[in-house]
Amino acid sequence: MPDLFLATEDWQAIALTARLAAVTLLILFVIGVPLAWWLARTHSRLGSLVSALVAVPLVLPPTVLGFYLLVLLGPQGPVGRLTESLGIGLLPFTFPGLVVASTLFSLPFVVQPLQASFAAVSERMLEVAATLRAGPFDTFWHVVLPLSRPGLLSAAVLGFAHTLGEFGVVLMIGGNIPGRTQVLSIAIYNRVEAFEYAHAHLLAGSLLVFSFIALLALQFINRAVSTTPAMLRGGA
Amino acid sequence: MSGVEARFRLERPGFSLDVALELPDKGVSVLFGPSGCGKTTVLRCAAGLTRSEHGLMRIGDDCWQDSETRRWLPTHRRPLGYVFQEASLFPHLSVRGNLAFASRRGGQGDRPDRKLMELLGIDRLLDRMPAALSGGERQRVAIARALSASPQLLLMDEPLAALDAERKREILPYLERLHRRLSIPVLYVTHALDEVAQLADHLVLMDQGRVRMAGPVGEVMASLDSPLAATDQASVVLDARVSGHDSAYGLTRLDVEGIDLWSARVGHEIGRRLRLRVHARDVSLALFRPEGSSITNILPAVIEAIGGDDDATQCLVRLRTGSGAQLLSRVTRRSRDLLALEPGMVIYAQIKAVVPVV
């Protein structure tokens, strides 16, 4: 019987996963917020194209995305050559490579809830802000973001949780290097392969509980936030 | 230069707007017309919310827009206040937060303006959220918010249209009080003549994207050529003062430039100024002072002009009383011919109803 405590390797995987999810989420917000705002407001055809592109990871098998990323970022790929010539080196099988892959993979999970809540902010609110001397950035910061709080929360939880759970993309682009690219979901896979079911249970169970709690918390927060706006929508 | 100059030309599929307005630098100018006539578009152009291809917007010495010099200030750089049809308060901010949003950006700091809040009766609502306000309260907060940014021009787009009759009656007195205190010009859009009668100093009649007539409210309303003259709404607006009450009969005596008129009792104290509306359909004419009539308000007047086509069933007669007040009277063409009405004739006007606009 293997002991029921986590091995160093498991802790490494957990820490790495948490770091990956946090960094990815940060980047997702930096990219996703302006992107979602643009998508929510644009009337151009380019918008539909970008929208479709962002959504691709939702329907694509993660291994396909991972494979193309591997090719693109690899020594023969255009991006790989660029990163090498810039002195960054090659991204596959490194932590930055994982971040790039996770960001692309989780982008729709952040952009879509943001876009939906931005689109729900009425044009009227923006006009009102403008007549009260608020410039576009001021309006976005003090009107749009506060009104989109439920969407921001959903995006954060979904983006974080989705990055935690990814497997295929990480396996393709990051491989399975303990301490460097071996994330939780891969660690679980390794345990199962080695018939170490108790360890697998421990890891899988914690992931399950964490994800569930995160979603539950989201529900509660959103309910608390949205009971007021629901009444407000009546005519405020 | 004083006053407001606004010229906008705009082409949209199925709609064209071409207006040129010169408005006084004080008082309320009302844009009046049927829905779809472009009055809201004029307001949006003035605010910069809609961009007209050709346009000029000047207030005093400040130019906000001039397509000839390619000058264009975006809305947030125009010192204006805008009240929309629906109050459109920020739902995530309290009343205080909504007011502070405006006053901070208008350079007035966070403190809400006490006087303004008392004037609009919202000083007790400061800590409430918009959701906890009634429709009328919300609209009053929206007006206070628009004024908190210390605007140079107040634009109001049918601020009462979304409210029921009772809420309207609740807000109108506040608007009227504001009207008397404000030192900035107000451009007010409505399709309700009651609001015109109560608030307008200057009246602009619009139809199908064009200005049909503009001028001081008394003049425009009493004109025989205005689009209003042809409708059932033809009426005049008179400034009056409460001069007495007859509580036994429930009547109020009103002094209109030296003439006494009686109306159904109003609650105002003696001395209070108010406006009256007299519909042309409520004024009938007689050649001699009627005896034994049930109508109380009978006064001599001179016929100034008679309008209406020669084949119309009805025509509109404009009268001037001895003290200078103007009245309109709607009579049938047959009566016109039977009484041989002509400009210059002295005649007796019997006023069936005098409606104080409150």
C-alpha cells in the first residue's frame, strides 16, 4: 500500500498548476477584457471572424490545438524562429510555452462571459456617462466594469478552473517534465498509469472539490450581486 | 454673442432633418411636434450623441461643433446636462453616488448641491439605490444629476413621457420651480401641449424634420398659420395671477392682465402666478353681451384676424381683449358668415373653460 500523503512530485504538480492558472488568468484578462469589449460593441465583419477564431478551442480536440502550437512554436515553425532570433529560445516544453497554450485554450471561457455581460450594458448607460463628462476610458472603468461584475466573476472562475483541468494541450506542448511542465491533470494520469489509484484519488478528488467549490461560490456571489440589478432592470 | 445657435442637416434612409434654431440664452425653449418629426434627433445632435453631416452648435461664445471649420467636440467635452426619457440612473450607484459621478466630473467635488436637492425634493433619498425609488423620484434624481455637472445648457428629452399622469403631476411643479431659478438655457422636447403651456418661454414647432414655426410661446400659440391652428389642440396660453377664491362655489378668480376670469378652484394661495390654457373650441362668440348665459367668463374683444380656408367647415378667429391678451375661438364657417365676422369688429367672447396648468 502506498502512503496516503502527497509526494514531492505531487506537490510540485499542484504548485505548478496553481502558478500556471494564475499567470494564465492574468494574461487572459489583459487580453480578454479589451477583446471582449471590442467584440461586444463592433458592428464590423471582422468581429464575427475574430469571434469565431476565439471560439475554436471550444470545439477543437485539445490535442489538435496542441499539435499545431507545437509546430508553430517549434524550431521549424515561424513563431519558434522568431522567439529564437529574439533570444527567448524555444517555448515548447517550458513554462512560458504552457502559458501561451493555456491562454489560447482558455480564451473563449473568459471572452464569452465578458462579451455577454459587456453587451448587456446598454448604449444608454454609455451615453449618460458621456453627457456627464466621462471620457471613454473613465466610462469603461466606472460604469461598464461595475455593471459587468457577474460576467467578470464568471470569466475569472471559468478561466482559472479550465486552465487547472486541461490535459491534452499541456501534454502536447509541455510534455511531462516533473517540476517544470508536469501539471496536476498529467500527474493524475501518471498515477493511474502506474496503478497508484490512492494517489490518483487524492489528486483527482481535490481537483473535483476545488472546482465544485469555485463554481458554488460563483453562484452565491452572482446571486448576491444580481438580486439588486434584477430589480433595477425594471426601469432605472 | 449670446443665445444658442443650432443648425443641423442630416440624411438617413426615410428621414431627413434640416433645422436652424436661434434660441434665447435664458428660459425654456420647447421643441414640439409629433413623434418621428426629428425633435429628439435635434437634441442628440446638440449633445453630440448623433453626428450630423452638416452642423453648427454654438452657445454664447463657445462653439461645440462647426462642420465648416471641422470643429467637433465629443459629448464628454461639451458642458451640457441631458435628461433622457427614462431616468437611466446608474444602477450600481446610490443616489448620492449618481450625483457625485456628475459633480466630480463637472469640477464641483463630491458634495451634492444642497439647494438643488431641496429644489427637486430629493434630499431624503441620498442613500437609496435607484431600484428603491419610484419612477417620479428617479426622474427627479436624473434631473438633479444632469444639473450637478454644472452645465451651460440643459437638454431634456421628453422627461415626463415615461411617467403616468399622476407622476407627471408630481414632477411638473418641480420643473416649474427649476424653470424660475435656472440661469442657463433649457431645450425641452415634448409632444404634450400641457407641458408646453406650463414650461415654454420659446416654442419651436417641428414637423417631418423641419421647423414650421418658432417664437415666443404666446405668439406661436396664438398664430393662425401654425400647424397647431389646424388641429383640435388650438389654444392660447395666458399668464395669470390668483386673485381670489370663492369657496362657497368652489371657484378661483384669476387676474389676466387686468381681466378677471373664473376657473374651477385651484389650491394656490392668492398672489401666486400660474399659466392658463384656453382652448379655441371652448371660446364662442356673440355680437351682443349675452344675458342670462350660464357662462361666467364673458368679455369684449376685437377680432384681429380670421383664419381658415374658404371651403373649410370651421375657422379660427383671433381676438384681442382690451388689456391686450389674445384668445382664439373656433367657429363654424356658417357662423362666421351669419355673424358677418370681420377683422376690427368688436365682439363678445364667451369662455366655457379656463384650464389652469398645474
